[in-house]
Amino acid sequence: MQITLESPNQPDVIALIQALDDYQTSLYPPESNHLLDINALMQPNVLFVVARPAPNRPAIACGAVVLMGDYGEVKRMYVQPEQRGHGLAKAILTTLETEAANVYCPCLRLETGIHQHEAIALYERSGFTRCGRYGEYPEDPLSVFMEKRIAA
């Protein structure tokens, strides 16, 4: 398995992000979806990683950290359904944590939805704890906010 920093502006990665969007919109109303588009993911303050089974093979998972100054926000975590259950999401999250620590980011935060039980369990196993709303997120009973201090 290869997990590397890459541009999100690639057809196979765009397809992953579209699959994630489709999944999210099936679970939550529009006002509870906080999606970043490709242009936002291509900004210089974004660390975007892609998992491939081998070099030059289609992407099967992705994730990002948006560096916000005093924290980084985990966004766009997605693993193709047929690839789940093999530790790939954990590997993506670990890679993102390492990349964020490499640029002296002291804390990771995230927002996920209450219906994503597997994601919440992954974040908890990875050391994230629930926290209050942050940034510009509105109060939303469908949101779960979490954070983790990381070693820079």
C-alpha cells in the first residue's frame, strides 16, 4: 500500500471525493454537510493524502488536513467501501497526523456526523476526544466534534 501527499485534482481522486459527497448527502441534510470542493483542497494550507494499492494504480482512499494556524482540521476522510476493514482509514489518519506534526501543527480537530459510527469509533481509537463546536460551525445536533493534541 502506498499513502502519499498528492494533488486532489486527479480524475481518480475526484471520483473518490464524489463518492464521499454522495454518501454524505444520503445521510444528512444540506445544512449539515460541510464539504470542501477540489479548489479548496488545492490551497497551500492543505495536506492531502491518497492511498493506492501500488504506484500508478487508481486511488482507493484519501484524507486531508486543513492547516488553520493553531490547529489542523481533518477533512475528506474516505475509503472505498470494498477496501474497508483492513486498517486503511487508520493508516490514512496516522499519515495525516505525521504530516501535520512535520509542519508543527499542535492539534487536530474534526467534525463528523452522528450517523457515522465507524468513523467515530476510529477517531476515538486513534486518541481523539469529543470537544465543543469550533471555527465557524453552527450548532447542529447531527454533528460530533473531536480533537487530539499531537506531538510537533
